[in-house]
Amino acid sequence: MAQHLLSLWDFSREQLQAYIDLALQLKKESKTGIRHQHLSGRIIGLIFEKPSTRTRVSFEAAMYGLGGQVIYLSSKDTQLARNEPLKDMARVMARYVDGLVVRTFGQEIVDELAGYSSVPVINALTDLHHPCQILSDIMTVIEYRGPIADLKVTWIGDGNNMANSWIQAAGRFGFTLTLACPKGYEPNPKILAEVQQAVPGKIRLVNDPMEGVRDADVINTDVWASMGQEDEADSRLKVFQAFQVNEQLVKAAAKDAIVLHCLPAHREEEITDQVLESAQCVAFDQAENKLHIHKAILASHLG
């Protein structure tokens, strides 16, 4: 297994499945009151240029739940704000902690940190990839629908970092993925082309959300304007109106389809309150599973 977790494409299907299997095991054990000590005496540094609630709390709770300790650093607390070379920061931080969990803007930042760090670097989100989130999403799908390989998954909305990582997940797990995005808001073309070449016929891109959800087993969406795109919020609101996950859209999918949202949700924008509160929506179980998948990732890389 690779030392760092930077994108899903760096791992085989078996390695990605191993994270999920371990997360399911740790979740089951924690529900019975077992206290885990896999990382007793270990320390991780959370370096978050982008603020977060769920990702920060779930990583902190995961590390504490494994018996370890956490040091949290926002952008103003690190040399990132003072233009220290990343290679210097990586080599110094690696002497203080046993692993780095980084949430930032550019993928090149986590790539360079990993290139110079002697301890594992975990990508907790960049503008290009969100690998840990997609692993918790797939874990949730497996809990509700069994093995994902035979399912039809649909992504509705912006071709953002989530969409990019879903594409890579489809390439590794072999499920059918349809991405329904407005024109001009498609996923990263290089990532899409690379994975489509690796798994011909499994991934398609459409501009009609109703076509995208036809017979889907899983419907997935995210906010229309991600962090750092606040100045585009008004224009995106107009472009994405037809891509709202509402009752009519869900009815066009398979009868037992489940709905995912990585949260936080802008209710009545990308998803209606009715759908988010429905029995088909598993967003809050999905949010819980971030804790368990983060435990599995930390235990696998730092254990």
C-alpha cells in the first residue's frame, strides 16, 4: 500500500476495499463498546487551510478513538500563510508528528508535502480530489445495498472534486457511473479520459439530470458552489436550477434508490428538504461513516 493517500487512483480495488472492510469492523466493534488502541502514543497533525466541521471533528474523533493524539493547525497557525517552502514545512513537521492530514486548495500542495514528508500524508480535501469522503460514501452504499460493483451510481450537479474522486472510484470498483452536469461544469477532463480508457463503457457524462438518474441505484449530489467559489454563487444558482435533487428526480430512479449528500446541504437548492428528510436519504449515516473510514485510514497508514 502507498505510504500516502493523495487520490483513489493510487490504489488498487483490493486496497480500497481493505479500508472499507476495516472501517466496517471498527464500527461494529465500537458499537459493542470495544475501545481501540491501535494508535496509542501516536500523534497526527491536522493542517487545514480550508475550514471544516465534519472533516475536522471526524478525524479528531477517529484519532482519539484509536488512542492517539491530535494537533490542529489552521492556515493562520502554519507557515503556509508566511510562504515557507512546502518542502521545509514537510520535513520539519514529519519530525514532530506521525502523520499529516491536510485540507487545502491546490492538489499540488499535498503532492509536494508528500514528496518531502517521511510520515504519511492524507488528503482530507483539495479542489481536485476528496478521496476520504468517497470511501465513506461507498461504505454507506455497501451497508444499504451490498457490493457496489453491480450498482448504477449517478452524480448530479457540479463536476467538482467529489465528482473527480467518484470517477476514480468507478474505475477501481467497476460500478456504472453516470455524471449529470450542466455544460461548462463537467469534471476534470484528464481524470475522466484516463478512467474511461481504463474501464470502457462504465462511465458516461450527460447534461440532462432526468436521463442521468434513470434506473439509478444511488443518487449523489453536493453543493453548487464549493468553498472558494462564493463569488460564483449567484450565477451558479441560475445554471444549476434544473439539477436539484427533488422528489420528481428521485422517482425517475430505481424504486429502492438511496440518496447521498456529503453535507453541509443547502436545503431547497441542490436538494429539497423533503428528499433530505426522506427514508431514501442516508446522508446522516454517510456522515457518521466518515468517522469510521477515517479510523481505518489512520490505522492503516500509521499503525
